[in-house]
Amino acid sequence: MQKPVKMYGIKNCDTERKAIKWLNEKAIDSTFYDLKKESLDDKLIIEWLESVDKDKLINKRGLTWRKLPDEEKQLDSTKAIISLIKTNPTVLKRPVLFNGDFWSVGFNADDWNDLFL
């Protein structure tokens, strides 16, 4: 039996909609956590950073990143990364997903076929 999936993202994002649709079509039980409504705790962010490279976790091509002042873009410590994500959760590449065994970032149907099926 497959473990329930935890997915962190933004409800009105096209990528999250595609990911949710994919999970529903495959009948994969999932819980969605909206980053605009849920507060993230340090432990969760640290778990992400232990599993996913910060350069994959932080979306440096997105609008949120581009609008940040240069001093906030200095990701030279775990504390700085946690602060950035907690203050600007939309800076994350989304969705951030836990399949019960490991973390994944972003949605790609082919990758998710390997991850879940």
C-alpha cells in the first residue's frame, strides 16, 4: 500500500493544478499544503535542505527571487535560507512533495511516473 503524499505549493499555480490533477488521475492519496496559508516551521525546511539541494529548492528564475533585495539573496547559511523561505514562501520551486520515502521538487509527469508507479 502506498503512503499518502504531502504536497506543498500554491493553489492557484498552474503547475500545482497539473500536479494535483496527475495525482487524482492516478488515485494517489495526497494532502495539499498551501504555502500562502500554512506557516512553515524550521524543522520542515531543514528536512527539505537535507534532501534537496538549495539551488533546486529555490526558484531563482521566478518573480519573487527577482524582486528580492541583493542582501536577501545571500544564501550562505541554513539560517539565511530558512529566513528567506519563511518570509517569502513563493520563492520555492513548486510543488515540494514528499512521497512517504523522499522529497521531490517540481512537477514532471515522466519523473512522477518513476516516483510513484
